[in-house]
Amino acid sequence: MVAATSSSQPPNLAFPRRLRLTHARQYQSVYGYKVRKPSGLLLVYAAPNGGIEHRLGLAIHRRVGTAVVRNRIKRLLREAFRLDRHGYPLLVNGGGADLIVQVKPHEPVEVDSYRKWLADAVSSAVREVSRREAKRGEASDREG
């Protein structure tokens, strides 16, 4: 018996290198854009990236805990992003954003908490970036 296949495939849940911030200049660009939104124990910085997908960077300070604790938190945050990235809103122009996640010192919690906090912060940050980009577009329309 052949299993029925649906025409719509499930979203790809991989976390390839193209979805990561990998260079210091990418981090500097996001921090320089100055959009940051808190949610729970997370703080998300965002900036438009000119692409069609969101990219993730993690900045976990040493004061958060030992290397073991920091690495566990990073694994959980990457997992939360990987699972939910297709559900995050895009910018108004359909583009993606570069996101940097910082955390307040805490013991690791369940991935579901990180998923909720990350979704809330990303949605809020994307709205703010979209608003800024719309303002920037209006200003350039007036000039040109």
C-alpha cells in the first residue's frame, strides 16, 4: 500500500549556516540599528537583513553561568528558533531580519518557555523594524 502524499510539504526545520550571524560586522550592524525588545528573560535586537529569511545570532554573557549552563541555553534557543522560524512574521516588504538574542542570568528553563519568549520578542522587534523601514521609505520618497 502506498502512503498518500500531500502536495504541500512540511516546513524545513533545519538550521543551516545561512540562517546564522557568523561575523562581528553582522553583530555590529544589528546593534547599530538600535531596535531591542524584551520578553521574559530574553532581549532581542533586530535589523533588516535584505534577505527573505530571519537570521539568528546569540550573545550569551559569561555572567549568565558556567560554560555548561551557557551552552545549554544556546542549544535551547537555537532549537526554539529552528522550530518556530517559519511562524515568525516577516518585515512589511517581505524581507527577513537579523536577530541577536541576549539572556538575563538564569538557570535553563524548558524549550517551550524560550519559544514563547522568542516569538513574542521577534514579533515585536519585526513590527518596530518594519515601522522604521516604512518611515525611511517615506522620507526617501519625499526627497526623490
